[in-house]
Amino acid sequence: NVTVKPTETTTYKLIGTDENGCKNSAEFEVVVNPLPDITIVGVDAVCANKEVTLTAVNKSNMVKSYVWTDGETVSEINTIIRDTKTFTVEVKDINGCENKAQHTVIAKAVPKLEVTAPSYVCFGSEANIKVTGADSYEDEFGKAIASGSFTDTPTQDTTYVVIGKIDVCTAEANIEVQVMPLPNIWISTNKEE
């Protein structure tokens, strides 16, 4: 028995000699099929807890089976990225040849906002709203909030919406400030006759 491991299609010739010195030969060809050309197409980074689509693309169109890291057996998967993760897909083509590809998706940090403000203010008084948990902040109208703090003088019960951003990832939080009416004060005079 002879074991061969060709890297390309190869024709082998075998010559045999019997006890009488007579010779004969035979040829056989070993066809080497290329491995399936597989890549994973998808985003490289996404904000944590967002859904992404990853697609296994094979240029030869000869792949007949797929097996992903999570056990999916289709060419395209949808998955939620909670932490940075490397995905692997293993494929087999119609010739029984196997190959695999990998793709890493980085989970970017999402702000965890904490907003503080007085629960109420008296009518005509200022309310100071502070927010932490991100690199930059803005209000619901897109106006930047410097240093994560701003003041306002609400005239009625108001819900303040703030948006925090770390890189391209954002989060939203809100807080309500109630406005208390001022007490009614009057002065009465009694004239003595």
C-alpha cells in the first residue's frame, strides 16, 4: 500500500514485476479539489445589545452545508452582540471538502446614564439637572450639555430627556421635575371707626 498526499491533481504510475521478471504498469489519477472559498461578511463593531447580520459567502457556490458557532445551519444568521465575540462557520462542499472562516464582532460600550434633579421646585425657581455615565451629553433637541449639568426654570411639571454618548453609542434617560405653585398671600386691613 502506498499513501500519497498530493497538493494538486496528479497522475501516478505503478510498475509491478513478477517472479519471472515480467513487468506491467498501471496509472491512476488523483483529483485534488480546491477547498471551498468561504468568508464571513458583517460589521466589525457594534454597540452592545444590538442585533447584527453575519453572512457566510462562498465564491464557488458549491457549499452544501453550514455550521455556525451557535449551531445554526444556514448561510446567514442574525444575532445580538452583548460582548465581543468571534464567530466561526464550518462549511462542506459537494465534493466533501471542508473549510472554515472566522469573524470577530466587537461590542462597544453603551452609556449607563444616571440623572439627578430635585423632585420639585417652587414656581419661578431654578432646577439643576445633572447626568453621569457617558463622555458627552445633549438634550432631546440636540443641544450640548456642558459638563453633564444644566439649569432650567420650568413653569409647569416638566420631563427632561438627556442623551449620553460614548463614541458612537448612545443611551437616553429622563427625569421629571414638578413645579409647585407659590402660596397665595394677601393682606387685609381692618379700619376702626
